Amino acid sequence: MTAQIPDRLMFKQESYQLYSEPLRPWLTMRRNKGILFRVKQTGCWRGYVAEWEVIEDRLFLSSIRGQLLLNINGQFIDGPQCCVADLFPGQAQPVFADWVTQTLRCPFGNRLKYVHMPYASIYEYELRLVFEKGVLIEYQTIENEMPPPYVHREDDYNSSGIHDIV
């Protein structure tokens, strides 16, 4: 898997990378299962980049950029560029994210370790925000430490395990 382009989150007048996908639960709801985004690159498997903001302890979806993928009689064709109004017609914007009940992770500071997996790189700090039905319950900043380097040991492969299987 590939490291992913993150969504963005505005919190207390600061912009953060978002190592979570708060739109995913909404997209997987039964009534929204037909909404698909065109994947244009491996660095963004979800097919969109969204911007979020916390206003008065409530989470809002303020913008989204991505191209819809349309299923016409079993044929997938490129659809129009998508915006928040396309997903939430008739709703005031930004849209209150009342479907979000999860902890959102926002890394910041210097990158301590690059990991070529989705949202796995380690940074000096991580802001964690806990939401319940879109309402901020608590938040905290975690200070990360440099992970120890991996040291290959000869007995990694010689101890009971792989040789017992072969």
C-alpha cells in the first residue's frame, strides 16, 4: 500500500494533516453506497481530499475535491467534479458531520519516521480529537519518540516458527 494524501483539519486556527477518514462512515451507510469516486493515483485511494473544521466543538465538512465515478448500466464512466453540495444537496454549508463517532489523528512537527503505508508515518507530535456524533468530547496532544531502529538478528528466522512450518 502507498502513503496517502491526507484530508485537512482546521482546529483552533491551525491547519493539520488528518490521518483519519471521517467521511468513510457516511459513504458506507446504505443510502450512500452508490457514491463512488474516481481514483486517479495510488497516493489517494479514496479518490477525494476533504477539508474539515471544528467550530464551537462541532466537526464540519467544509469542502471536498474529487471526481465522481458513475455506474451507467454496469459501465463505470467518469462523472463530474464533486463538491459538498453534490453530496449534501439542500443542506447549509459547511455540513455538520453528525455521523462521526471516532478519534481523529493529526500528526505535526518533524517527521521522525517515514512509513510507506496509509497514515503510518510517525511525527514528533500527534493531536487526537475524540468525537461523538460530530461533537468534540476531548482532545490531547501526544509527544512521540523516535522509534528504535530495526536490528536484524540471526535468530529471527532460526527460532521456532518458520523452519517448523517448512
